[in-house]
Amino acid sequence: MPTVAPQRSATLRWTLTVAIAVVLAAVSWFGPRLAETYAPARLEDSPRPPPQPASVDGEAVVKMSEAAARQIGIETVAPTQGQHLQELRAYGTVLDVARITDLANSYANASAQLQTAQAKYEVSKSAYQRAKSLGQYATAVQVEAAQGAYRTDQAALAAAESQVRTLAATAQQEWGPVLGKAIVERSPAVVSLIEREQLLLQVTLSPGALLEKAPETALVEVPSRGLRVEVHFISDATRTDPRIQGMSFFYRASGDSGLLPGMSADVFLPSGRAVEGMVVDESAVVRWQGRAWVYLRIGPETYKRHAIRTDLPVSDGDYVVQDIPRDAQVVVRGAQALLSEEAKSQLGVQAPGGDND
């Protein structure tokens, strides 16, 4: 009996030692994993806080760290200063050529009627002359009948000639000497318009804009495709666009250009003049409240919205801007994202373009 208690005591101590070892092993295994699971998110994994309203010299700016700028793809360049070929922006309308088709068909029909009237006139004229030459061998009735047919066919010929002249004059009055002549002659150029292989554009300059001579080629921006296609000069227009009241010209475009009758599009005509300034890429321009803007990087983490004019496009589709500081860094990628950031930062304080417009 005395030996039982020590044995139980030894067994208990061994059991407690094993239990403590198991608990320590469990803590060493599961502890780091539970800590990792329930620990607060790391700083770099947490959502980027929205930019706070900021200003420089009383004007709103966007404050953004370099890491955040890289995250949304901000890129800047120093625009080049120099002389650049200027384009004139004009307004193009794709015309419906149904009227040209009607005139061409009407002139063709009138020409056929003229040929018929000419043939009948020649026959009746010969018959009348033969009747008169028979003298006493021709009765008065025969002579009078031949003369009546001759006079009738002569009048029909005159009417047919008048119809042809009227249609030719109408074609020239409505479409000018170049297109008018092409309609009368039903030339391949007009046939291509009628068959929609080519499209007819009326291109009108802004009021006050002048060109000594319309360029042989220009570029039209196809709205449905977002690209520019080449158009070719036909002639001066015989009328202006009543909405614009500027100089106007006729151009032709390929039927597969993506343009459709009734469509309006911007047209860019080389002016042959050079302008001084910095070239700003179209991708750098954002639109807000009817104005054009670019973002300038004015500090390591500071961006400012700057209004520009876009009335001086150049041949590569960009703009010549004359009021950007020479040492400016222009945001060429990510400008729209900066505008969104500015809108969020100014929400409830001042919308972009508010008092600074």
C-alpha cells in the first residue's frame, strides 16, 4: 500500500508534462497563422484613401503620391515648342444625292426625247420639201398635210431642246459647273455618287475663316469609327450651310469610309500656314463644362488643371497651344483619371471648373 501513492504521483506528473508539451506545440503551430488571419491589413494592401481637397495660390489642384500616380498610369511629357503646320477645322455634312440622281435621269430622258423629236423633224421636213417640189403633181391637201406635220415636229423639237437646256442650266445652278457638267454627261464621277461608291460632302468653314484655294485633299473625322479618312476636292459649293454661313466646298469620300448620308463630321483642311506654339496630343485633352483642359504637373505630387484653346489643330490631329509655360510637364496619359480624382476630392466643396472656370 505505501508504494501506490508514489506511483500515482509519478504518473500524474508525466501526464501534466505531456499536456503542457501538447499545448505549447499547438500554440507554436497555430499562433502565427491565426495572427496572420486576424491581423489588420498591411498598409500597402489597404485601399488608397481618396485625395483631399488642395489648392495652390487659391486654385484647386490634385495632390497624389508618386505610387498612386503610377497605379492609375499617369505619364507626363514636356511639349515641344516650334512652328507647326496649321489646319482649319471645318464642318462637313454628307449630302443625300437623290437630287443628283433625279437630275441625271431627267436629263437622260430629255436627251432621248430630243433625239426622237430630231428624227421626226427630219422626216417631216423631207416630206414637206418633196411635196413642194412636185409642183402641179401634188394636191393642195398633200402639201398642207406635209406642212402641218413639219410645223408640228419643228415645235416639238424646239420644246425638247428647251427642256434639255433647262435641265443643264438647273444642274449647274444647283451643283456648280463641275458637278453640273458631270450630271449632264453622266460621267463616271456622277455614276459613282449615284451608286454610292463615292459619297458627296459639303464642307463649310467657320464664319470669317478664309482660304485662297481649297486644298485638293482634306481629312474627315468619321464619328462612328473615331478615325480620319481622306476626302478629295471636287469644286466650290454653290451654296453655304445655312447654320454656319462660311465658305463652302464639295468633297468626295469613299463609300466604305463609314460615313452615311445625313451624317455630320469635323473636317480638317491644311491651310498652308505655320503657327508658333507647343503641340499637345489629343489624348491629353479633357472636356469639362464645354471647355478643353490639360493637366500640368507643377510639383512632384501636384497636378493642376489648365484651360486651353483647340482652335489651332495641326496635320497630325493634335493641337498647337500657345499659353502653356515653356517648362511645363503636360499629362499625356491619365488626364481623365485626374479629372475624376479632382471631382471626388472637391465633392461637397467645389466642383471642378466651378469658380476657376
